[in-house]
Amino acid sequence: MKNFELFLSESGISIFYVKIGLGFLFSFLITFFSIPTIIKISRRKNLMDEPGIRSSHLRKIPNLGGIAIFYSIGICASIFAYELFDLYKFLFASLIILLYIGVMDDIVVMRAYKKLVAQIMVSSLVVIGSDIRIRSLFGIFGIYEMGYFVSVLFSIITFIILINAFNLIDGIDGLAGGYSVICSGLFGISYYRLGEYNYPLVVLSVIIIGTVLAFLYYNLSNYRTNKIFMGDTGSMLLGFLLAFTSICFIDIFIDRELPNVPRYHLQSAPVIAVAILILPIVDTLNVIIIRLCNKKSPFDADKNHIHHKLLKLNLTHRRSTFYIIVYYLMIVIVAYYLRHININLLLMIIISLGFFGAYLPDLIYHLRNNKKIRI
């Protein structure tokens, strides 16, 4: 690869743009051509997702699409964004562990505590081993620089929450995948604007977009024989990678002097990251609050997720996904334009808008019912 880069630089061709183009192309093609084989094997071996209490589908559907996502990201990131694996030694090992746990859960359904133990292990590997952690809250609740042990604990918890949060929003066609594309696009654009030092993260974001777009072709298919879900394998991998990119994003804006690294500072960086990931964060908090208020376990399955509420309004999967993504993308735009106001005020605005979006479908449902009663 380094010889190829030398050849391109001598030819006057930008290595970065070649990596972007080839990374997107190959990530898309690898996923696109591997999924039909996975569907065929899944149907032959009956490795299917059975409709259950949280399900919004009525028939058995293959749910091992996450294998294709890992396969594509594992190959393309290792080739086109190999600098990340040089810099963060335990990153690839973490992805392998998540793949194993995800596939096991998709096939035989693991107990929650076993998955949690694996997620703690993966998060600890990448936080402690690769030193990918949240070092400062930039003044949120008056907290700035955190001590090492507090930083490690807080970062591990953040990884675990986001891994599971993406798993929870994967309830209707296109939502987890579509939102991952949006998040990766936003982080990718941000990294691109922050200069050459962050180009490997831009390439990783583009690779995620390529592989997820190929997956969405099948996930959103109208033909039952082509349809596939990403399963826990895909949602955990994407949740982990987006947690990784968001923490790297926050870390860039800590005002410190490092050799050969440009200095940036944006006081609201953590809130911008929260705004980008607002859907899984709010959806997870919302269902946990509802379950606790109903004196149920936070781990009990139910239909109180935002996407379930939209389906209750008789919207299709595609329309529900579209409305959710558009609304939460609007919150990111609000965060961007208000990024220079007080960080705590901005956080309050973003969280309030997030929860308003979570309860808006309930409000519309009750208004519709009241109109019917009056008539």
C-alpha cells in the first residue's frame, strides 16, 4: 500500500481522494455481493429472525446482515484507513469480539449479562488499551478536565450505552442503517474540515457509508426473498464505530499541545457529538424512563420506542424512518447554528428537542383519537 501511495504522489494524484473513492466503491461492492450468499445460507439453515413482542415484521427474515457489514469494513478499513489500526492497536480486536458476540446472539440468543460482559471487555480494550476516551466535558455541569480513572469509567459506560442504543433503534426497516449513514456523513464532513491529520477517520466514515448503503438496498427491498436485517451483529458494530468516531471528534477539540497535531478548540464539541447521536440516546433514555415508571425492568421488551409510535399512526416503515431521520437531522442543524452559545444551555435545548420528538407521535395519536370521539 505504501508503494502504491508513493506512485500516486509522484504522479501528482491525491492519495486521500483515491482512498475515498476506492474505499466507498469496494465497501459497497463487497457488501452488495456478499449479502445474497448470506441470505441463501440463512434460509437453507433456518437462521432467521422470528417475529416477537418487539418485532414490527410478521414473517421470518434472515438477520445476519451484520456479517457482511463487518466483512466489508474489516477489509476496506484495513487497506484504506490502516493508519487507524496502527494508532489504535486494540481497535480491530474489539471489532472481532463484537462480531463473535453479535453472531452468537443472532443465532442462539445470548443472555443479557453475557452480552454486557463482552461489551465491557470490548469497551475496556479500546478505552484503556488504545486510550480512546473522553478526557473533558468542556464545562458541562461545571466539569472540565477529568481524572484518568473517572475518564476511563465514563468512556467505558459511554461505549456500552451507545452500542446498546443503536441495537434498540434497529426496529424498523432502514432506521439504524439510515441513521448510521447520516451520522457517518456528519462526522466525516467534520473530520474533513479539520484537516489532513484526521483524513483516516474521514476514510473510515466513507467506508461505513458505502457498506451501509449496500445493506440498505436489501433491507429496504420490497421483495421478501431479498430482504435481510443487520441483526445484533450489525447494530453493535455500527454503535461501537460511531461511539469511537464521536469520542475521537470530542478529543480533537481539547486545547492541548501535541507534536505535529493542529490545535482546535470548540467549547460545544461534546454537545455537537450528542446532537449527532441524539436519536439513539433519547430513544434509549425514553424507554428506560417509561419502563421504570411502569415498575418494569429496563431490559424488558416493549413497544415504546419512537419507531413503534410512528407505526401506531399507520405509517409505513420507510415513511417512519424518513420522518425520524429528518426530525433528528434538524436538531443537528440547530446545534450547529447555536454552537457558540453557553454549552449547558445548548445541551438543554438539544435534549429538550430530542424528547419532544420522542413524544410528538403520542401527541398526534391522542389528537386524532379525540377528533374521532367528537365526530
